[in-house]
Amino acid sequence: MKLLEDRILKEGVVKAGDILKVDMFLNHQMDISLFKAMAEEWKRLYEGVPINKILTIEASGIGIAALAGLVFEVPVVFAKKAQTSNIDGDVYASHVFSYTHNREYLIRVSKQFLHPEDKVLIIDDFLANGKALLGLIDIVHQAGAEVAGCGIAIEKAYQPGGKLVRESGYRVESLAKIESMSEDGIVFG
């Protein structure tokens, strides 16, 4: 998606440790017009695929998923990274290692929000090593639901996550695929 790639080139900052900082428009300050355009592109890409729910993980995926929910006209559920008093009863849970935070989380979704009849589109901001995406896929399977596909804003295609998830049989539609990245520049695939 050229619009997203252009924003990454214009405002993204490559930092030490293989970090792409896109907080000017994606995961701190949010450009809602960009999010809507991204959601419309996923809607186009998944045209004809039955989807009745969107699932993401807190926190950076929520804004993108919310606009996707609006465009797809379906509810959005997000996995929580911490046990809170407002998650009643039983939960689906999966362990996820965060490369960015260098720690493991137990993500949770209340069982009241995912059911066997659900056709779930998973949305997230980044795909690198694939741990968050695989954790969300695990939660969908625990619910007996179906993964309709995955929508990723930015994929670091030189890292193993995308290949791992696709080879596991899941459709992944990434709007910006980075083939290489350094402080000297970003190359899209």
C-alpha cells in the first residue's frame, strides 16, 4: 500500500536494535484517515471471505482494528496483556513473547467474546517474529473459531514471522512489507 509506505519513508525512524519507530502516525499518535484507508484495503483484499469478528492485541493494534471493524461492520475484540478485574469468568489465554518489550505476556480474551461460529480476521500493527500473531491464532483455535485471515500494517519480511505463519496455512495480508531496513534506509518488497 503506497500510502503507508510513503508515510513510513517520510516519518518512520529506524533505531538501533532493529526498531522502526512509527509513533508519529501509527502507534502513539494515530492518523485515523490513514487507518481508514488501511481498513478499506483489507476489506478489498478479503472481499468475499466470511468475517464476523476482528481480533487484535493491546495496545497498538486497537486503533487499527477499530477502524477495520467500522469498515467491515463487525465487532472488535482485543486480547489483554494483564489480568484485570473487568474480565469476568473464563478466558482463553496464550503466552506471547514481545520482542519490543523483551518480555513474555499471558494474553487473555474472555470466552464470552469468541465462539465456534466466529470467522475471525486478526489485525495487528507489526509482524516480525510472529509471536503475537501466533498467540492470537492460538486463542481463536481455543474458541473453536476459524481464522479467516490476518491483516498486518507493517511486516518485517526479513524476519521469520510472516513465513512461519504462512507456512502454517494462514493467509497474511501485509500492507507494507519491509525487505531490509537500516539507518541508511528502508527497502520495501
